[in-house]
Amino acid sequence: MSISTNDLKNGMALNLPDGLVTVVEFQHVKPGKGGAFVRTKLKNYRTGSVVDKTFRADEKVPLAIIDKREMQFLYREGADYVFMDTETYDQVHVSPSALGESVNYLKEGDSAVLPTYLDEVLGVELAASVELLITETEPGLQGDRVSGARKAATCETGLVVQVPLFVEVGETIKVDTRSGEYLTRA
């Protein structure tokens, strides 16, 4: 299925020769001389890279239908992550390479949205923050109250986060999934 570049919208997915991309932004340009064109900023679904691409006005581009389903992370099987569709109860095995950095924020039982294209999982969309249990960190030293001082803490998923000195092993913290930074104690 094709769509005219005049009908592009932000968030639309396109299946271009250079890969599966989503439209980040677009702009119709009508110069004084010559034909109109559409300037776009496209983000590659698989690599995350953003490229600028220009199309002629009313050029046909292949549209891709991305199916976004809410799934629950069940467990790891070998290297794969097993998710269950919350509506159909179908189980899907997803490789860590398709999930990228998101594996650092996934705990068993967590829900996430998995965008798929032709039965291929393209990644995972997580909540803005997740709660993770601290499994390992150095104890905070008594009297060490340097403002803004941080120490490394390992979470239950293996993610290492810089946390304030007062955070101890066994506590649950909130972590921003976009930046990987400590937000607050949960």
C-alpha cells in the first residue's frame, strides 16, 4: 500500500528501501522556482538513527502498518525473552537484539507495548519510569553528607545506576527508562 508524500503525518511508518522508518517531522516546501517538495526527518525503527530525506511533492512512498500490542514479559528462555499477548494469550519469543537497552528495565510480570511489522518485533515501548530493586551497593558512610554525592548500585535486572549515598540494598528505586537515571525511592 502506498501513500502520497502530501499526506504524510508525524508518527507514520514507511517501508523505504533504506529500511523501516517512522516520520519524526515533515515540511512541505514550495520554492519560487521549480517544483514543490517535502522535507522529512525519519527515524529508523531497527537502528534508531535519524536521517533527513527529501521527496518530490505527491511522490508515492510505501506505507507500513505497525501493529502495537500490549504484552506481558513472562520469563527468559535461553537468550530470548518470552512475552505473552494479554488479549490472545499467544506467546512470542523475542531476541535481546530486538529489545536493545530496554532489557535493563524489564522484570518478570511487567507489561510493555511491542510494535510488530509482519510478525517481526521491532522493539519495545516501556513506561516513562520503572521500579527496580537494589541488589548490590556499597553502604553509605556515616557522616558523609556531601551534597549530591552518588554511588553505583546494581539493580535486579543487572542495570547499574548512580544513586544517592542514603540508598541501601533491598530498597526499591524509580529509574527513568529514557535516560537510565535514578529518580527517587519508591
